[in-house]
Amino acid sequence: MKSFTDKVAVITGAGSGIGRALAIELAGRGARLALSDVDALRAAETVALCASAAGKADAKAYELDVADRDAVLAHAEEVAADFGGANLVVNNAGVALGATVEEMTWNDYDWLMGINLGGVVNGTKAFLPQVIASGDGHIVNVSSVFGFIGVPTQSAYNAAKFAVRGFTEALRQEMLIARYPVAVSCVHPGGIKTNIARDARGGAEQDLDKAADGFEKIARTTPERAAQTIARGIERGTPRILIGADAYVIDAIPRVLGSFYQRPLALLGRLGMRRVQK
């Protein structure tokens, strides 16, 4: 996709963070935008910000729970009716859960998997016919650097993000085999200055606050910079889009160390838990 002008872009989780920043970035590049979020007010705010940033924007807000398959299928029909079909779909909506396997509840696990993995599968399946029919399509699924390495207290998040990576890489190969005019990218953000850690579930409230404070200290990349990187990756048809210097470092760790990275990471995790307990 060499140009975003008049292309219809569907972005989930567009009410904040990377989703909002990407919507504003694409509005400035002339895209038409179908912006959804579980919080309808946030989605509407993003539409207003797009109009302010671009001077004028063809954008519409939708309330959407990406874990609800029927709702996502209905959303695809809405977009087809409102915009004539999608060229670009960015499955961005995501949540966080901080808890050990022993501690986390089944409900929290199902909640995270339904959004972080189910939302990607639902969005891809629902919109793929439109993207193929567009003749110049692109599917972008947001994984994480936690799709490269396992991290203590992040087993559910790891499970979803590893799965998003595998799902997306398989989809890309299928599009190549079928010779469909569809590019496929998997995005792996490092530490991005968003509210995902602040809104996480799991553990005691004070522990989550301390973990969020620690995340915010190491998160170096702004959502705006992330959006620029994603837009550039879409233009180039990049299969794997890494965001932030930390993403490149973390991507290299298992390549260099293999499974040996797990012991030093476990030690760091033990030290981190002691600090939180203090």
C-alpha cells in the first residue's frame, strides 16, 4: 500500500494509545477511518482529534467489543455499508494481566485471551473478504515483544501474543500462496507510553500500581512515534514491524541465547518481586 489517500482503514482499540495515534497519523495521510473501541466516548474523541489534526477527516466512531464475534461480524457489515469496504485492518485492541499461572483466575485468563487473541482472529476473519476484494489490502495484527520471549507473571499475555505472531505469519503465507493482493504485517511494540499497564488486571491494587509505575519509567517510545513506524511499515509491506530500540534488543535475545535467556530473566523477576513486596 504505497498511499493511504482514500483508503478505508479499520482500527480497533482506537480510543487511546497506539490505536488513537495511528488513526490521527492516517487521517493526516488522507485515509478514511472506521474507528472502534469498547469505550464509545473514547472512539468519538479520536474521531474529533483526527478532524482537528487533518483539518477535515472522513472518520466514524463505533462501539465494539472485539471479543464478541457476532459484534465484530456485524461491524464488518457496518463498515461495508458506511465506507464500501475496507482496505486496511489494524487489529490493535489489547489488554494486560499481571499474575502468575498459580494466582491468575480463569475469568481473567479468558478475558485476556478473548480480546488479545480472539479479537485478532475475529477481526481478521470478519474483514478478510473485504480486504481481498479491495485489490490493495493489508492486515496488521499487533503482537508484542512478549511474542518473542516468555516473562514471569505474563503467561496469559505471552500466550496471546505468541499466538498472534504465529497466526499472522501463517496468514501471510496463505495470502502469498493464493496470490491475493493482500499484505500482512505483525507489529511487535516494545515499551510504549500507553495506559495498558495502568489498566491491567491481576494481583493486589498496590502491586499493580507499582508495576505500572515501573513500566512507565522504562517505556521510551511515544504512541505517535509508534504510529509513524507502523505507517511506514505498511507502506513498505514489512512483514514484521518492530517498534522501539528495545524491541530489536528483545527480538535478538532468544536468537542469540535460545532458551538460556530464561534463567537470568527469572532472577530479574525474583528481584523485581522483592522490590514490589517492599
